[in-house]
Amino acid sequence: MKSAIALILVLCGVAYAAPPADLRVGMDLSYPPFETIGPDGKPAGISVEIAQALATDLGRPLQIENIPFTGLIPALKSGKIDLIISSMTATEERAKAVAFSEPYLTTGLAALIPADSAATDLAALDQPNQTIVVRQGTTGEVFARKSIRAARILTLEKENACVLEVVQGKAGAFIYDQMSVFQNARRQAGKLRALLAPLQQESWAIALRPDDAGLLEQVNAFLSAFRADGGFTRLADKYLADEKAAFAEQGIPFVF
């Protein structure tokens, strides 16, 4: 029926254009304030607002797919999604499978430790009687397996499970990104504290299929314009005001 209507329009001299395809963005909606599910049951957070602004810039309806973090790259490669905006660190290993945009955020790995721990650096945590917990598939896991020599490394799938290991005294530290470490220390004040000095500097970027050069060019142009227009500053002020103040107090560069 649609093809018949299109044919009639063409015969009548009316140009027929198909509606723009949805921009399908993959996210793991378990990482507030970047990617989460809001009180209304809809995707919310910094990455969601970036995706919305990108879709508007491209003139395409937005479709967000909630996918576990370890399944994001397979979903991209299979064509289920068009790109990934999910606090993903641009690493050399991942760049073998995907194409990364220009970085939009700089952060680092930090350590979440018990409030009564005497540790002040990684060396104090890397002891034979210690357990270091990391989240599966993250750069925290990669870093730990490369850098931890004496402590036992425990890998878990969920962030909350990793935090609980430290709260219950089963692990001496959780290695994760600075933002999450800060937020978890604040939520568990009196039980946990954050060692925010970066163990490793990282950059987050948008991931696309390597053969999607046209979309990559559009994404990079959007990121440049969004930054110049103050978009990232507005998001930081809206979602990360306390983090900005805490980082400034400790003399640690902020993420955006």
C-alpha cells in the first residue's frame, strides 16, 4: 500500500521522501547520573541528554536500547544499534572492533575503600591479604589485571555488588571511575571513602562501526558544536555540581 501511494505521488509530480530512520543508541542504563532510568521509567542522565541533542542535530528520532555493558559492542557490530553512548572509555583494544569519536570527557580510575582504611595509594592496597574488586568488562578490570601483583582480584558484573564487597569488608578496594567512586563514597558516608587521585587517565568517546565514516563525521561535528555552545558545561552544572566542587578542593582536574 505504501509503495502504491509513493508511486501516485511521483506520478503527480510530488517528491516522496521516506521519514528519517531512528538513531538507535545503545546504553547500559545502570550508571547514574550518566545513564539511568528516571522516576518516570524513562532513560535519564547526562548521556541520555547528549543522545537527545545529537538526534535533534541529525534530524532523526531517538531510540535508546538498554543493553548490559558487555553486550554493547556486540550489539553495535551486529547492527542492532547505530552507536554507543555509555561512559565508554576509548581504549586501543576496543578500537580494534569499533571506531571512536573525538573524546568528550576526560576522567580517571580511582579507588573506593573502607572509611577506616589507612591506605593512601595503590601500593598500600596491593597486599597478599587483600582483595581488590572490579566490575567485569571495564577498564578497572583491565588495569587491575595489569597492575595488581599481590592482592586477589575479584570480578563482579554489577557496580552495586562491587560496592557491597567493600562495605561488608570482603574487599579492600573497588577500582572504578572517579565519578562513581566519589558518588558511592558520598552515599556510604562513614562507611566508605574515595581515593580520587587518578590511578590512570582515561577518555570517554562515542563508539560507532568502523565502516560508518559519514555518521562518525557528523558525530564529531556535533560534539565540537555542543562543546562550543556550552552544552557540556550545562550538563556538568546540572548533574555534577558537588563533584566539581570536590575535585576543585583536591586540585584534581574535572571531567568535562
